[in-house]
Amino acid sequence: MNVHHVIFAIFFAVVAISAVLADSSQQNDVVTYEEVKALKDNTSVYLFDVRRPSELVETGFIPGAINIPIDTLEDTLKNLSSEEFSKKFNRPKPDLDTILVFYCTTGIRSAKAQKIALDLGYINAKNYLGSWRDWEAKLKAEKAT
């Protein structure tokens, strides 16, 4: 085997390992209904509802969630001082290593919110992929049993 073949083999091994790691890290960035349900007593994790306030009025919201609409999220996380954030949301502004969980109606806006947070340096931004629809359906199913 010549040097080019070795380099070629190493390159493809690195690409394959990177793909596996990327896949597993994406799984760690998604939370489930059970994980969100367990957040109600966990004050070290922030749950953000990124829907418009009118949507919350229509459907309700997950207990403990902070409503920051997607169109104001970046500005809020980036530019609101700790004091302003605390005054507005009655919680300290999250640190860059705080776990942030985002949800919306179906998981699309929350995925965008997760990306915004990651781009701002929040290293533990997560997406509740099923979002409100999953929450509502599972909560109804639990009450029915």
C-alpha cells in the first residue's frame, strides 16, 4: 500500500467518524416529552416557548416556560443585560453553558431558535422536537389512562 492509499484510507475514516459524532450530537440536542415534563422542578434549565403570545392564548403553554417569540430571541439573548432579563422574565439571564430547551408548535421554529442560541455561544441549546403538539397529545393520553 503506498502513501496515497494510506492517506486516502485515513481521510475516509475521519469522515466516517465525524458523521457518526455529528449524528450522535444531534441526538443529544433533542429532548423528549418525558425530559420536558421533568423540567418543571429544575430551575437550572430554561424552557423557552418561541411562539407569538397570541398562540399561547389560543393553546396554552408548558408550565415554567418563558415566552420569547422567535423574532425577538436573538436580540433578547444577545442584547438584554442581566438586570433587564431578570426584571422582564423573573429569572436570571442564562449563562452560555446553561441548558436551554426551545419549543414552538411543531418543532420548526424551535430548531431555528436552537441554532440562534448556538450561534450566540450557548453550548447547551436543545430542541423539543415534538413541541406543543407532542406535549398536548401526550398530556391528553396520560389523562385518559
